[in-house]
Amino acid sequence: MRRLASDPFVGLERLQRALDRALERPSPVWTGWVSGRVFPPINVFEDKNGYRIRVEVPGLSPDALSIESHGTTLTISGHRDGPPEDKGDPHRRERWSGDFSRSFHLPKDLELDKADASYTNGILTLRIPRQEEAKPRQITVQAS
């Protein structure tokens, strides 16, 4: 049975199919980058001792990075220079350059003043310990 063109559900079904297709392959307009990735990519891990944050920033020197904390907010920022421009018109440009900033709200039980950072092979690693009183403790059961 064919639906009439004035049926409002026909338009809604088309819109739903278009949204489903778009969400399967996000548009660069939505993500902000040609590659569909956010820069820099970051992984955050949690264990009983605290948090470990790994930031992929290949090609940057440690001097180009800034890490700041304000309350429970951690901000990682920096600048990546672009490659020198070659002669001719670019056909594809995927390497992002310019200023960047990523911020995270962290739990209150972390000690940001005791955090440390290391940089190896283009990976910035931050370790933020949990407060001693927030770490899990084993309680031994005594027999009576």
C-alpha cells in the first residue's frame, strides 16, 4: 500500500533513514576535522591508585605543551606548527596545525598537586594519584 505524499510519517521516515546513514559515517562538518578525529587523541585510565592520562602529540616538543589544573579541572593545551607550505595547491590536507586545548573534570579524590608528567616518543603521560584516604584498604578479619 502506497502512502499519500501528504502523510507526515513519510517525511519522518526519510529523515530517520538520513540520520541513520549520517551517524554511521560522521560528516567532517560535525567532527570539525577532515579525519573525523579530535586532536590530540586522549585515553584516560583509572585504577585504585589514581588516574593515568595518555595524550598522543607526535612531533611536538615538551616545551610546546602546557598542563594546568584549576580546582578539579585539568587542561592540556599547546601549539603545533604546520609543515612548510609546498608550491602548488594542496589536494588533501590532513595534518592539523595551530592551537589546541582539551579539558577534563576529574574526581575530587585526586591529588592534582602531586601529579607528574612524562613525554616519550610523542606520548605525554600524566599520573594523578588518588588521596591516601580515598584508596581502598584491605581489612583483616580477626578470629575471636
